[in-house]
Amino acid sequence: MCFEIIDQQDRIAVILSGAFGVKEAASIRQQLFPLIHNGAVDVVFHLGAVTDIDSAAMGLLLAVKRIALDRQTNAAFLDVPAALRERLQLSGILQGSA
């Protein structure tokens, strides 16, 4: 798994590739949460190159979504692979969107 977090002033982009698991979720959380809490910004996850996702990673995505709702900002999940879309919809992360 590779990831890059880009702070773009008004939004944060998280670009992911490979298998997204507990180790990656912990690393991303450690870097991302201070950025989110430093200002009201949108967070965009680019998931097009993600090959698998575990429950810890899904928990991170759901936590970011809830934080965004609480702060009245947006959390977006772009280019979700078809193989992962149903799992993210069932968990409430996508809520029927693609």
C-alpha cells in the first residue's frame, strides 16, 4: 500500500493504492487527523488504485465522514473500484453513490 496526503489549503487529498489495511489506516489517521482538526476543510479520498480494504480502513473512512458531517464540511470518495463499492455502500460510507 502506498499513500500520499496532500494539503491543498481548502481541502485535503488522500491518494491511495494497493491493499488498505490496519497498518495503513493507523499511519493515515496519525497524519490526517491533525490536518483535519487544524481547520474546516473537505477531505477527498482517491480510491481508484485500491485493491482491497479491511475493517480498520473502512473504520477510518467512516470516522472521516462523521468528522466532516460534524464540522459541516465534505468527505468524498472518488473512483471507487467496482469490487469495493458494495462493501462501502453497505457500511454507509458511500450511501448509494459511486
